[in-house]
Amino acid sequence: MSIYNKIKHFSLGAMVLCICSTYQKKMIGVPLVIKGYLVPVLFGGIAGLLLGIYISRLKKARIELKRLNQNLEDKVKQRTGELEKSLAQVKQLSGLLPICAHCNKIRDGEGYWNQLEEYIHEHSGARFSHGICQECAKKYYPDMDLYGEDEN
């Protein structure tokens, strides 16, 4: 706070307390004497100065809070946009899927039969890599020890 503002607040506080003191003295019938205003001027001035400093700090804090709030709102908007973008990219499978009991092809909404991998990739974005399970390895490749279970 500048020296001008400090003097202004001191003077305002002193003036207010002097007016109140004058009114009080008139109400109780005490004579008005100049030296009787020394205490109200000092206390009023100090109170006014302290109040001015408090108000000045309050204004600075309010400005800082507005700035921080704006930063938070900007971050929320940014993250909301990122989430909406991510959500738009997510695909989901739901409901019953008609699947062939023999070849495992899936019938789409238009009645066409598609490979399981192709259908799931189109509707979920998942990709497949193929392997062979232990049971099928034993059944279809009995002469190859694919899982290291050779008992010899």
C-alpha cells in the first residue's frame, strides 16, 4: 500500500472516531476541548490504517483467487475435451452376437457372416494375434513339443 493510501486511511479513521467522540460528548453534556481529541485521533487513525491494510490485502487475495480459479477452469475444459475425444474413439460390443456353431463366424446386422476376428476388430478396435493353445497343440501337432511337455 502506498504512503498516500496509508495517510488517507489514517485520516479517515481519525475523522470517524472524532465525530463519534464529539457526538458522545454532546449527548452526556461534557465540554468540547481540543486536547480531549488526542486519543480518538490516535486510536481512530491506527484503526483506519489497519483496516486499510486489511482491505488492501483482501483485494490482492481476491485477485489471486480469481486468477487461480480461471486456471482451474481452463484445466477442466482442457481435460474435458481430452476425455470427450477419448470417449469418441472408444467402441463397445454389447448384446447378443449370433455365431456359427461350426466355423465361429458372426452374423452382422445386415445378415452377412464375418470372421470372428474381423467383426470384433470393426466393432471394438481390438486387434488379434494368433497362437495355439496346449489342447490344440496336442491334438493337431502331437509330434511337436510346443509347450515343453515331452516326457522322454
